Amino acid sequence: PGIVAHEDKNAATGDAWTEWVIPLQAFVDRGINLADVDRIAIGLGAKAGVAGPGGTGTMYFDDIRLYP
């Protein structure tokens, strides 16, 4: 559906700050009507592996903003 993956598959495993800007157009291009969006989710790993074992460490998320 409206999943946008980071182009660097190792982005979550590094120890440096990584900025990731996702244009809203990326969701529109996947057929998402932005007027119908009522929630967002942030995940790590493959969607199929959600129930699998995870890693350890700390992730920080900030400056989550929506721009038209």
C-alpha cells in the first residue's frame, strides 16, 4: 500500500544521524489519497518480518512534519 522504504537498506544500522525526507508525492504516486490519511506508522525491517526477532539499540525520531 503506502509504504515508502529508505533507499539505503542499512540506514537503521549506522551510528550517524541520518536525515530522511519523504515527499508526500511519494504516497500519491502509490495511489494514496492524502485526504483519506488519518494515521501514519514508522517501522523497521521487512513488513513480512514484523513478527521476527528484532535488534537492540535506540532510535530517535524527530521533526516529523507534513507539508503540502
